[in-house]
Amino acid sequence: MISLLLSSRIAAVSGKPFLLSRTSFSLAVCFLRLSSTIIPYISMKIAIEGCMHGDLDNVYATLLHLQEVEKTKIDLLICCGDFQAVRNVKDLDSLSVPPKFRSMNSFWKYYSGEKVAPFPTIFIGGNHEASNYLWELYYGGWAAPHIYFLGFAGVVKFGGIRIGGLSGIYKSRDYRSGHFERPPYNHSDIKSVYHVREYDVHKLMQIEEPLDIFVSHDWPLGITDHGNWKDLVRDKPYFEKEIQDRTLGSKPAAELLEKLKPPYWFSAHLHCKFAALVQHEDGGSVTKFLALDKCIPRRKFLQIIEVESDPGPHEIEYDEEWLAITRRFNSILPLTTKPANFGGVQFDKEECRKWVKSKVQSRGSKPFEFVRTVPCHNSSQTVANDSFSEHIRNPQTEALLQFLELPYILDKSEPAHNPTSQGTFDCDSQDGPIDDVDEIQLPEEEDDD
């Protein structure tokens, strides 16, 4: 059983929690787990956050306050994008926001080890990201200790709960293109690198085993048909034309919603709270959809769900089905503007699953360890190290590909330039406007494209 706990609406100011209001009702939806034996379940609470915008300090402070006042325990935090994993000043060059909005915020403290995330954290990418860093972790991996990036598309397990996600936002002009962008990004590429690609959606469409939670940054197209859209446009009147024109949301996300039918789907991007119930077929399963705001005062950016999970361990683990899909389709990962060629792929899932299962049984299902790949931010310095502006091979990504016996190709077809310095870094060491007219426009905020 997954319960949606609407017990508190909270925002945060300057690292301190700010309790706004309380409600007193809960909703629940059940799903079946088939087993030949009775499995003892325990209750696990997962916090869902909308757009992070690099404000980890405030979100974590809010959840710690919630734990204290509600006498409860948060087991996991999931962020629905715009996470902004900015490690140092140079990463700001890859952040698609107007220069006046570029700020280090607080992620760098968790990357450097100055602070440690108080909860295991999973996030997807949005359209305001340090895209150079996320490309290092294209397949997913630890962005910082206890903070896991789900990848451009991915599935992981946490306490037996399967969590899937799709990073980025949909733009039709780039959808069929490959991942052609390479750091350092030019003016055009910095605005397209986060656009959803057909290849990543196609991989997610291969999932057959049930997912419990799915996360996307932008909303599935047509989701407003299943909720109170009149209340939505009362608060956001500039959405009405897009709703009427059937352009508000992501077509690929809608296709994934129809195919995967998860009990829960969470999104962000449009900086408002919106709930919907999607009935799949007559008498079929139901998906509870919830979009959340960004972390600022008086906004609805946080929700807690209660999940009946396996006894544990409650830790992030690789998902065998997703590893099998990744292994099978990696050979056609498109790295130019040309689309992927799916015609030549024969996917014997059972054979691939057996191979992956054997590998996981030998090594274990925990993701490879976090490794720093660039110098950490030093708040006393304002000059960035230019030697780390190009693509770096992240050891986590290399280890995962070696585990799956796949070649490293993320820097393939890269424009010629000077070799990048590579290695790992000890942060304690002394050495070491958006004007795209196709983007969503939110009139009251300049940085919402």
C-alpha cells in the first residue's frame, strides 16, 4: 500500500523550516505483489520535492524539522528536477539560466563533504542543470555521497520499491536527435542538451515489470484532463491556451504513462501544485499524479508518501531489468544529430536478464562508489579552473560499463580539442536570460523556461 500523507505544507527560509499550514486527510491506493510466501512489509516514508534549484540546505532543514514535529522518520527524498548539482564556479557555465540568476547555492557543500545529506536522495534532471556534470553520469550514479542521479533515464530499487524516471523536458525539434551536445556547450547546445530524446524514452518503453513510482520534470501531455484544470488556470491563467491547444506537457511522458501505469507519477517544472487521477482503461489500475512547486516560502513544494516496502535494506540498488535494457540498447546510443536506429536491435530479454542476474549475484546490487572528478568550490575564491570545462570520464560510469562489459562511448564524435585533465580530487587538499521562444513562459518568474 502507498498512502499519500497530506499532513503538512512546508516551505523554508534561510536554512530554517517555515511551517505554513496543516491539513488532516490522507489518500491511499493499493497494489498487489504476487508471491508464493507471505512477505512482512514495513512502513517507509518518502518525501517528494518539486524543483530543487540547488537549495538543498533549506529542503533538508525542512524535512529534519518535519521529522521532529511529527515524530516520524523520512527514509528517502525524491526530487523532480532542476536539481542544479553545481560543484564549482565553472559548472555555472553549463547551467541554462540567465547570468543574473546563476548562483552556487548549496549542492557544492555536499559534493565537497562539508555537509552530508541527512536522507538518501534520488533526483532527475530538469531544464536548469549543470549539464556537464549530469553528462558524466548519463547512466546514473552518485552526484555526491547519498545523493543519486537517476540518469537521463533510469530505474533503481529502494527497499523493494521500483522507482523510474526521465530527465529533461520535451521539445519536438530535438526529440529524434541523438545526444550530440558536448561540453563546453555553445549558446545553442546549452539550451538543447536537456531536451528529452527518443532513445531514452524507447528504453523506458521496454520495461515490463511493474514500477511503483515514476518521476518526470515536465507533465505528461493531457494530464490536466484528469484533474481540476479550472482551478489550475484560475491560478495560472496563461496555461489555458496551451491546455486548449493540447500543448501543455510532454507527449513522450504521456506515452510512458499509458504504457507503464505506475501507481504514482510525480512532476515539477511549472512551479505549481496540481493533482490528477488517471484511470487506465475501464476498471483498470489508477495512477495518482502530483506536480509540485519549487522550494520558496508560501509555495507547495513538498509531499510525503507512505509506502509498504520490503523489510530492507532501505538503500539504493541497481535494478536488474533496467541493467538488461541498458546493456542491450547501448550499442545504438545515438551521439550525433542522427536518430537512433532501433531496427537492428533484437532484444532477448530473458537471456539478457539471466546474464545480468549472474553478474549482480557475483558483485552485489549497490551502485559503484562516489568519486569526485573536479575540484570543489572554494567560497573564498572567485576564479574558476578553466582546465575542467570539457568532458571528463567519471570513474563510476566507467565502472558500470565495465561491469556490463560495454565500451565507454560518451565522448565519441566529440569535437577535437585539447585533452582533458582527469582523475579524482580530495576537496580537503590545497591543490585541488533564457530567450528560447519554444520554452514554457511563466510570466511572474523570469527563470522558469
